[in-house]
Amino acid sequence: MNYIFERMQHDGSGREPESELLTRTEYRDFLNYVDKNYDEFYGCKVGYSVTKVGENFEVKLTSNEFITLKDILLDIRK
């Protein structure tokens, strides 16, 4: 079963969102990161979408000037 959870996919810059395939644990950690940094994350209009791919989750983060998906994942994986 596939599902899509859309927040905000594009920031109007014409750039494509970055994406990464996350395990269930990494995805849970990503959601915890978003919850912990809610004000900064949404205050800067950073959005994401999620698509279930098999047992994993493809997370797409909008391009923005504040943070990249790679930065978030480095912080989560510490």
C-alpha cells in the first residue's frame, strides 16, 4: 500500500525538492526532528512530502535557504 503525505512540495524557486529514502526508524527520527524544531522549520516555510516505498519512506524536502535534508539527516544520525 502506498500513500502520500503532502505538506508543501515547492517553494516557488523552480528548484526540485531534495529527496532521501529513510528506514522506518530514520523516518520516525525525522518526524521527531520536525516536531522539536517546529517554529524554525515552518517559520522558514520549509516543507516536505513523504511517500511510502516498500518498507521505507521517501522524504522530499523543499529547496530553501535555511537547511538541507542532508543537514537534517546528519543531525539525526549523530
